[in-house]
Amino acid sequence: MIVPELLTQVREPWIQRVSQALARGTGVRESFVAELGRFYDLMVQAVITGDSAWLEPILYDWARSPTETDLDQGQYHVAFVMNRILSLTIEVAREALSEQDALDYIATVIPVFSYGLEVVSRYEMETRLTHISTEMSDVQKKMEQLDRSKSGFIAVAAHELKTPLTLIEGYASMIRDLAASLQQKTIDNLLEGMNGGINRLRQIVDDMIDVSLIDNHLLSLNLQPVQVGQLLDLLRNELVPIILERQQTLDLRKFSGSDTWIFADPERLYQALRNILSNAIKFTPDKGSIFINGRTLPGFIEITIEDTGIGISPENQALIFEKFGQLGRVDLHSSGKTKFKGGGPGLGLAIARGIVEAHGGTIWVESEGYDEKKMPGSTFHVLIPARTDAIDPRLTKLFDSLDSNRTQPDAQETT
Ligand code: ADP
């Protein structure tokens, strides 16, 4: 028999055998059968024309097909599959053809297969190299980011830690040098100043520890029944003196969901909301306004903190949630916790995001942009999952009855 006839005769048993041996599962097999048909026909073309390059398009497709997971695990499939197909081809030829025809057939297809194997190995190597170089550039980007973050940390930490330390040293040396001649009232004032510096230092160190817990996914939550409205009331009470000092108004609304008992970590949630609200105060000029509102969404409670401050440019709206994402100059850090545009270490929003995300929630900001003349303001959104299923309904009733003994805040309270 002449070779083209041999090729036609072997086609069907070959497809059947190879697909059964290599593709498990009917769904997979159907598409594999079509691919094998395409491979076989291109192989026939290669034999007839004497040009093995006919196989290249399909080999190229196969070699490029490994998934990212295969590549990550260093698996090379196609060369292995090609070898397996070759040995199945020899088996099928031996079974379907006479001895002489089988020899002719095998002698014809082997060079095409060796060419194919060479091509596949080259393509696979190229795919692997591309994958490795993408991985390397990803790693390099991460290292650069880490390096920037490290330099940022050193610059900000040095400044943030040094400022209160210098303050404490100053007060301490005044007390030491002048203690004998100072009146008790002056000593008290100096001690108070020293205490302020110590508190600031403690807060910065605590923030740094929190950020490192968040970075290492070690932030553990102490989940308890919580009412968001109650946390916001406490927060308002804490920040009222600063708001009054800055002659701002705080409009805290009561919203649907604010008195729902949800499962959350009250201290951490308070800390996150406090960081956002402190910023709203800081980045809003004197006499500006802050509005706190919220609503219930399916499965979530949304809290919004809106201000009439300097706003945030679109390109910085994601950056500010990164640690050291402060947008000002390093030398302005430590310039004040409540002062207009007073700089901080740039950890507050990174911590807020870490806490909110640890709850399974999300946080983002909306602002028309940054403009210190027009004061477009910013609105921070916090979505917290309304986990109520874990709370025994009897407890909710008990909390509600205890809660009704508390003075109910008005529907809207403005400070
Ligand atoms: P910082 O310690 O600098 O306040 P944060 O992480 O709390 O650090 O905030 C990061 C930066 O985001 C701030 O330095 C400021 O530039 C910007 N920012 C945060 N909140 C607001 C806001 N309400 N209005 C305008 N800018 C804000």
C-alpha cells in the first residue's frame, strides 16, 4: 500500500486509541478528539509535502496551553504527551497494518514526530522562560516596593519617634535643672507636657505594632455583639472637645442598621472609625462640617464619614490606605493630631483598612479631588458584614431591653 493510503487507514483507530489513552472523562475527550483529528491531518500534510513545519501551528497552541499553576509547579506536559502519542502510534500501526506496511508507516511518521518534539520542547522552554521572567519582574517590583516602604518607614519613624522623645527630654532636663527654683504649678505643667510626649510615643509604637500584626495576618478579633450606633456615639463623645476647639460641626445621624446587634470586635472597629474621623477633623478647616451616616445593605452595614475638607486626588485615593500613605512632607509629620492638615505617621488608614478587612468588610474613599481653595471634601465608606446569625436571638432581646434603658440619641444630633 502506498503511504497516503496507510495514513488514511490508520486515522480512525489512531484517534480512538490515543484519545482513550490520554483523555479521561467524556467532556474532555470530545474536544481532545477534535484536536487529535487536527493534529493527524496536519501530520498527513507534513508527510505528503515533506515539510514538517505544517505541524507548527498546533504544536504552538499545545505548548502555550499550560496553566499558570502548571508553570508554577514546573510541569512540562506537551513533550511528554508527544512521546506518548508516538508510542501509541507505533502500537496502532502494528495492530492495524501488515508488518511491512507498519514499518513503512512508522518510518514515514517518525521524522515528523522528532521534528515535532524538538519544536514543542523549544516552545515549552520559551513559555517557561517568559513565565520565569514575568515572575522575576513581579518579585523585583515587590522588592522595590518593600524597599520604598522600608525607606518610608525609616524616614517617618525616625521623625515621628524623635519628635516626642525630644519633647520628653526637654521637659525632663528642665525639671532636673530647675526643680529647686520651680513652683509646684510649673512642675505640674512640665510633667503634663512630658506625659503628652509619652502618650504620643506610645500611640505611635502601638500603631506600628498594629500595622505589623495586619501585615503578617496576625490581627485577631474579639468578636462580640456590637451596635454600630453605640460605637459612633462613644466616638463622638470622645472627639467633641477637639471638634469644638476647631469650631467644626459634627452631624451624627441615626440610620437603619445603627442599632442592629452585629458580631464584631468593638475595640478594633472603634479604632478604625476613630482613625477615619480624626482625619476628617484634621483635613477639614476650622468651622467646617463632618457628617456621619449609614444604611443597611444586603448582608452589610455601611457607615459613611463625610467632610468638607481639602479632598483627595483620584490618584491618591488608593495610596492613602497603604502604610506610610501620607501625602504630605516628612518634616510635617508629628505636626499635630488634630491641627488642620497636621501630619501623622501615615498608619491610621492602613490600620483602619486592616481592621475592616479582618472583619470581612471593605473600605474606600470618594472625593472629587484635592483642592485647598474649593474644599471638595471626602467621603469615607466602611462596609461591615452584618453578622447576626451567630447571636442568640434571646441575647439580642436582652441587649435591646438593656439598651432601651440608655438614653436614646435623637434621630439626628449635631455637635
Ligand atoms: P496620617 O497619620 O498622615 O493622618 P493616615 O493613614 O491616617 O495617616 O492618612 C493618610 C493620608 O491620607 C493623610 O496624610 C492625608 O494626606 C490623607 N487623608 C486621610 N483622610 C483624609 C481626609 N478626610 N481628607 C483629606 N485627606 C485625607
